[in-house]
Amino acid sequence: MRIVGLVVVAFLFGCVNLDTICPYKTITQGVFGEIASSSGANEEGVEVDIYSIVNGAQGTMFGGVKTSRGGYQFIADPSSYMVCAKTVCATVDVPTGLVESSAVDAASGLTWDAPVMVPPDQMIGPCKFGN
């Protein structure tokens, strides 16, 4: 009976793709986050772009992705950036390490939360960020 139980457990864990649960497990420098609906569910397929900042204004776009179940991520060197979704932008200062910048898409429009620096070796839900 134990063998059958172990086979079932091994089968279940063999079918779980951890990349879909923690798709950002390899990023150690940059910005990541999610776009949530007013009910708190992650929105998928939302275009998120990141721009450099030149003389205090939006500069060149150097990345763009559509959000997935896990949100979005950009590898970015320490600097200031603009992260934009649905024509609403937020300034994000990326120090050495990671910054979470998420937004809520309510009926009144998209609102960015304050960016939060993630300390090294931080666990967020089932995902580990940092070294």
C-alpha cells in the first residue's frame, strides 16, 4: 500500500510544472509584479512595458511582455525606470536586487501600488527570489 501511495505522489509531483507556479525563480536583478483585477485575481494577457528614464522623462522602451498567471518580470540594472500597463505608468527605482511593482485594474482604471524592494533570499508564496 505504501508503494502505491508513493507512486501516486511521485506521479502528481511529476505532473506539476514548477515553472508555471514560480516562473520567475531565476531572476535576481530587476523588477517583477502582477496586474490584479478589483477582485484580486491575476489578469493575464495585459501588455506591460518598461522604459528607461532620460532627464526625468520617459526614454527608450527596452522590454515588453504580456502578463501570465505569474505576472511579469524584467531583468534591469540598478537605475530608475517607468513601468507601464494600459497607458498608466509608474516610476520604479531598482537598486541592487529585486523590486516588486504591481497594480490593481479596477473599474476606475489601473492604479500602481508603491514599489517594494525584495530582500535577498526572500520567499514570496511558493516562490523564492534572490540568491
